[in-house]
Amino acid sequence: MTRENRIHCPALQNRVMSAEEAAALIPSGANVGMSGFTGSGYPKALPAALARRIETANANGGKFRIGVWTGASTAPELDGALAKVDGIEMRLPYQSDPICRERINAGQMEYIDIHLSHVAQFVWFGFLGKLDVAVVEVAGILPDGRLIPATSVGNNKTWLEQADKIILEVNSWQSTGLEGMHDIYYGTQLPPHRRPIPLVDAGQRIGEPYLRCDPDKIIAVVETHAPDRNSAFSPPDENSRRIAGHILDFLQHEVKKGRLPAELLPLQSGVGNIANAVLAGLNEGPFENLTAYTEVLQDGMLEMLKSGKLAVASATALSLSNEALTEFNADIDRFRERIILRPQEISNHPEVIRRLGVISMNGMIEADIYGNVNSTHLMGSKIMNGIGGSGDFARNAYLSIFMTPSQAKGGALSCIVPMVSHVDHTEHDVQILVTERGLADLRGLSPRQRAKAVIENCAHPDFQPALRDYYRRALDQSPGKHTPHLLQEVFDWHLRALRGERM
């Protein structure tokens, strides 16, 4: 894509400056709301310039750090660059950067892992403190000052509303065809004046295609021409294909039972190779005229839109490989009619998710025999990425599905354990567990019935005998028989793993 002038608002022409000049306007200690969601729509130039400024300041004996708030994960040019120079005091609400992760787990960076639907309202409520600066990437600025959003919306609406000062990155690499794809809803109110969100269909538009912004708050405009970070997805492996097959069989069974319509209900899918395998299976499966109400649109959903299996997809961001993004931009006029990008406070809103009856499909690190799910922590205390939007969907979905291979680390770890080392989704929010071994439908089952279903259907055969033995002894020896546990050994599996042994 060619570099071109995208700044058509005369009042902002005199605020165009370099990334270095704009970075100099951000003070140490500021809370900075940056755009970006799963590697799309994040500022490309300013974070690197700010990192250089921080590195210089700290090399001279300073202590320059900022709070970084985003929509979700970003990219090495943002999270990685700032974390590398120890420039982040507090990070929220989600990250996936290895340098960030290392600093968080070393106790060198504070991190708040928040449900993504909660972030905007926490800022409105003042729960997180003052938002000093917003740094938001856009695809263009209209003559009247309205902004054309880029490849993610995330929390940008709230950042622009709540920040005292605003820096815009206008990225001419982003396709002009994005204009009209977004649906920015401005009807949200604070309690006690809230009203229902008038969204009753995944393909419905209830807002406007542009972001509003007070031009008096804009202190800098930086022109950029750089692509998003796009991660390639691996081809589905055998385990992923088996997991996808179990889910497809289950959905067909639900249709036959009359619990799902023939076109299913709106789909939500987390990011990753297993999720893409499930989407590939749906693309080849018997269902037609599907819809999606999700956070991110990844390669699998783009393929479903191309084939016609998916009629419409609502999300807050794109998360495409380079190849898929090239296809998207080449045919953006057609996709614009079938893709809607919304603020994450709407894409992840519990009220809307429950009303639409979303089928939620998300990955996990481990589950226990009673159906509790850990999706964020390794061995109970080391953060991996974060809860993201999985909790928004799981708690409110029509069907709440969690999936993972049954074992990890070459068979050293079981992903089905007596008790999860960290709980993100309690047994009350988990309906379906799936591994390559099979599917456990936990609806309508008591804890003891759940334990048998999970062990027999989802656990790897190498670990099934030990799980059966644990459950049998817990049933015999635990003081309560409703959810039998042996508290003296419930985490022995994890302790063995921490010693470098096989679970």
C-alpha cells in the first residue's frame, strides 16, 4: 500500500510531528491508553521512540516508567520495546509478549489481568485511576475531525473519551477500504442511567462507522506507514483435528436433539491453532448460513466468509496471517459488507452474549476432574498471557466449550488434573470439556458425575489410572462427599512437575 496523506482536518495540520517529538510529550508516571488488539491496530512508531527516550533517561539515573493500558495483546514494537527498557510500571488488561511475561513473573512489572469487557467501564468508573494520554492508530482523519478506525477497535473509543491528551498515529499502510466496516456505539451510560444495548442480531449495526474525538485534546499527529504484526498459524495437527471432530459431532448431535437450530447460534472462537482447526472443520462441515459474534476474526473465519459458510462476522479486531491479510485487503469491498468491527465493550458485553446465545469455544492450560478451568497460569503462579475475553463469553454463553490436548511437554504433563493450580473459570461456567481423547458434556451432572465423565472421556490413557485412583481414594477418605478431594495431596501432580518429574 502506498504512502499517502490521510490527514484531511485543517485544524490538525499544524500538529503533525515526528514520533520522537510526540514521545517527548508523554511524562514519566503517566497512564497511557494505547490502541491494539491481538497484534492489529497498535501504534507503530511512538512506542519505539518512547522506549528510546526512556532508555536514555534511565541510563542517566532516572526512573522513567509509565502505565500501559490496551485492548488486549499488541506486538514486540510496543509491549516488547517498552518492557525491554523497563519502561512499564503497570500493564493491563492482557499481554502475550515474552519480555513482558518474563518481567511480570520476575516481579519486576505489575500486571492486572482483567475481563476484557470490564476494562472500559472500570476506566469510566475511575477504578483504575486517571488516564493521562491516549495513543491511537487510525486509518485516516476526516475533514470534520472524525477518525477512520484501523484493524482493531478495542478500547479506543474509551481512550479517546477519557484521556486528557491524545496522540494519533495515522497509518497510511492500512487500507482505505476499512472505512465503513466499523460500528462504534455511543449509547453507553453509567449506572444508574444504563439502558439495554439494542443489539439483537450478530450482523446488526447500532452505531456509526467513525470514532469521535475532541480536536482540542489532540497534542500530536504522527504519520506512519507500517503493517500490523501478523502471526502465521500452523496447519492443524492430528490432536487439533480430533478435537475439532469431537466438537463437530457434538454440534450435530445438539441439532438433532433440537437444542440448536440447523444454522447453529453465533460462534465465538479464541485465537490459536486449535481454534483455527475447529473453524476449518466447520468450513468443511454440514452447517450453512453461520454467524459469528466474537472478539477476533482469524484465518479460519476469513476462509468461512470466502466459502459462504459464514454469512456475517462481528468482532473487535482482525488477527490474520500475512497471507490472509493480503487476501482480505485485495477483496476488502466484499468483506466490508460481511464484517463488523465494534468496541470490545460491545463485542464482549455479557448482556449481548447471553441475548444472542453465543457458542463459546476457548482454549485452556488445564482442567480438573470437576470442570474447573485454568487458562492463564503455569503451575499456579506464573502468568502465561491472561484471561482475555474467555470469561466474558464462558459465563454468559449458550454453550461454553473449553478445549486442549490431553497432555503437554511431550507427555510429561497431564492437562487433566485432580485440582487446577489456578482457577479462571469455575465449574459453574464450564459446560463442555474437549481433548483429542473425547468430549465430556458436563451439563446437568453433579460433581461426582462430572469427575467420572472428565476422567473417562478427556484424560490421556497414561494418566487415567492415577486419576481414577485419586478419585476413588478421595471418595472414600474426604470429609465431604459432594466434591471429594484429598487436600493433603491435591497439588502433588504440580509439585512433581516443578521438581522436573513426570506428573
